[in-house]
Amino acid sequence: MMQLLGLSYHLRTFGCQMNQHDSERVAGMLDSLGALPVQKAEEADIVVFLTCCVREAADVRVLGQVASLKNMPTPTGGKRLIAVGGCLAQRDGVKIVEQVPHIDIVFGTYNVASLPSLIEAALAGQGAQVEVLEQNQALSTVLPTTELPSRREQFWHAWLPIMTGCNNYCSYCIVPYVRGREISRPFDEILREVDTLLSDGVIEITLLGQNVNSFGRDLYGETRFAELLRRIGDSGIQRLRFVTSHPKDLSLETIEAFAETKAVMPHLQLPVQSGSNRILAAMNRSYTVEQYLALVDAVRQAAAAAGKGDGSYQGAVALSTDIIVGFPGETETDFQATCDLAKAVGFAQAFTFIYSRRAGTPAAELVDDTPAEVIQDRFQRLVAAVQQSAWQQNQLEAGRVNQVLVEGVSKRDPLMLAGRSEKNTTVHAPLPAGSSADEFVGRVLPMRIDTAKTWYLQGELI
Ligand code: 5AD
Ligand code: SF4
């Protein structure tokens, strides 16, 4: 295999955790070939973009960043290689190099492992390299993903993909078209990877999939996510998380496994998207507001009964969600219903998005005459409602001791340790005098919470 000794590279990652994990694999491959990671694109001979196309804003940003690299000199004065991977690459393929000729490499979501050979060909002056396989062509070559080296962003944390793709076809969403149908990884292969991660000293694993609740259905004819949670929970891993859950596939069995498995952290990301039954139907989400609220109740009851979090109904588990504002045809009444639902649930966190029309999805065909200002105004009101509920949820922690996995120091204050509580809330605590943050990073430590803000908790190491 070729070597990239003496060449520097820079990675820019957009979008979801699947891309973050892919970028760790790209880093692992380039490192193993001797290339050197650098912090700035200006300093790099090779710049790799892992792109997202879930919303238009992400596409536009990537292409803007690529354009800005066009005439920028490299540190060695040679030509800079620009590689574009991820979902935009999968969607647009060769069109990307036709539109932006200074892009050298386009690699699809199934072609991450080919990046080194594409770089080699591009360096050898063989012109633009495009490798974008369709899922059916790729199946024999891409899985398992384990065989690629990976350089983890943090030594204590690992992303662990348990499946790829999505079969749900929510009417607004491009993901099923760029990530393909659901393919689960074999149970035993996942457990083996858990063992490897444990022996590497990882203390927190986040299981990844577009819809982890349906894990196993394609391979075993039935979902085995509950069993997977329990088995990984028994492995000795300290903290286990997973994203994302589709409400329609969150079974009672999974809720029980979530509640009863001690290593599974008391935090659940459960995207609701809308609080209006009419809009949920138009989105093809396959559940109603009433069913969603019943699920939340079942999760809270099970988690409280199992003594998760603070063991109380409201404080046993932190719920977070995704919400889309301005789906075609959304009325003020529909929107109000979404705000009401957000208040009723009491989300600890919510990712809020303005609907973005994605060509090729069913919703792109719907007409909508809601003025952009009206949607913007609804978005602001939703953000305010979500902030209010996050603040309220955080108040439950004031005066309590949280177990915090220290990640580093606060961006704004190098004398302030920053980490994540079990409920996935950011916690800040002053660095003890005379010590260095490195002594604490990657450890789970108890902190007493003094003050609860909207987006973080302020505490003290005990
Ligand atoms: N417009 C806006 N938000 C979207 N999402 C997915 N597709 C779109 C779209 N077309 C949001 C959903 C999903 C999250 C990852 O992104 O809320 O849960
Ligand atoms: Fe997109 Fe829906 Fe699949 Fe999530 S469940 S990736 S929103 S189609």
C-alpha cells in the first residue's frame, strides 16, 4: 500500500454521529499511512469533507468552504487535494466534480475504505476520482465496518455503528435515499468489537443507527435491540448510550432493557418531529401524539421503578427530541399543538429545525404558501418553549450530586472543567488549584451541582 508520509491532512465533518464516526475511520486510515493531521485546512495538503444533505443549509456551507480553498496555497506549495465524502457525495456523485472542478475526489457513503486508493490515483495525476457505489453494488464489499482502523476523537469514548440505513421513509427525509435500507451488523461481531473497545480503555460507548430500535430485524427476522442492550450492559462497559430511536419501534421489551440495564445512561433521544396528528400523518411517522405521550409515560415509569436518574417519575430519565417547524401545510393550530406537546413532555433538550425541502422526497411535491417570516416566528417561539423546559428539567439537579465524565475544559474558561452528566447535560466545575485538567480528563467523577442554567449545570468536584 502507498504511503502518505510527509503529507498533512485536515478533516471537516458535518451532520450526524454516523459522519463523526466515518471521520474517525478516515483519520485512522490516513494516520496509518503516515499522514499528519493538522488543525487548519490552510495547513493541509489533503482536505477531506464528510458532508450532510439532510437540510439545505448543510450543502450550501460545504460548497462555500470548498470554494474558499480554491486559490489558497498549500504549506509545501504543491496542489491541495480536496476529497468530498458523506451523504452529499452519495447523492450527487460525479455531478459534484462537474459543478466544482477543483474537487479531486468524490467518495460515497459505502466507499470510505477506498479513500486511500483514490488519493493515490489523484496524486499520481490520474484526474478526478469518483467512487460512489449504490447500496446493492456495495453490499458484498462494505460490511463489516470493523476492519478499518479508527482514530477515536477521545480515548474514553467510542461510536459503535450497529446498523446502517433506514427503512422508514419519513416524507421529508433524504436519509433512506443516501444511506440505503437497514442493514444490521451481526450480534457477535458487535459484541467482539465491544470487547476490543473495553481492552482499549473505552469507558463510554454510543451505539449508532438511524433507527436502532429495529436492530436485527433484517438479519434475524425480529428486532434484538433489547437483548443487545442487556448483553453490552453486562460486558463491563461503564456507560452505554444509543441514538436514534424511532418511537414507532420502541417496544416495551426495549423500554425494560433501557430501564433495567445499569450501564445504559438515563437519557433517551426520541424524535417526535411534530405535536400535530395531522402533520405526523403527512410526515409518515406512523404514530400519534397520544401514542408518543404513552411511550414517554412508559419510559418514565419503567426508569423510575428501576431507580434510574434520581428515581423520581420526572427525574428518572432526561428526554431529548428533534422537532421540525414549517412542514408544508402546518397551520398555527398544528404549531401550537407542537408547543403544547413540548411543554407536556418536559424535554431536557430539543434539536429544532426549520423544514428544508429535499428534492426526491415525497414532501418536496407538497405546495406550501406559509410565508417564511411566519415560519421563522414559529421557530423562535418553539426555541423559547424548549429553553423554558430545558431550564425546568435542569432545576431537578440543583443540590444533587451528578456523576460526570470529564471531557476537558470549558471553551470560555481554561480553569473550568467541563464534562457530561449521566443525563448527557454539560457540567462545569472549577479546576482544583494546582492541578492540571489532564489529570481529570476521561474519568467519571462526582460533582455537586450548585446552579442549573438552561444549557448547563454549574457544580463543584467532591
Ligand atoms: N428538513 C428539516 N429537518 C429535517 N430533518 C430530517 N430531514 C429534514 C428536513 N428535510 C431533521 C429531523 C431528523 C433530524 C436528524 O433532522 O428532525 O430527526
Ligand atoms: Fe429520516 Fe425518518 Fe429514517 Fe430518521 S426515521 S433517518 S427522519 S426517514
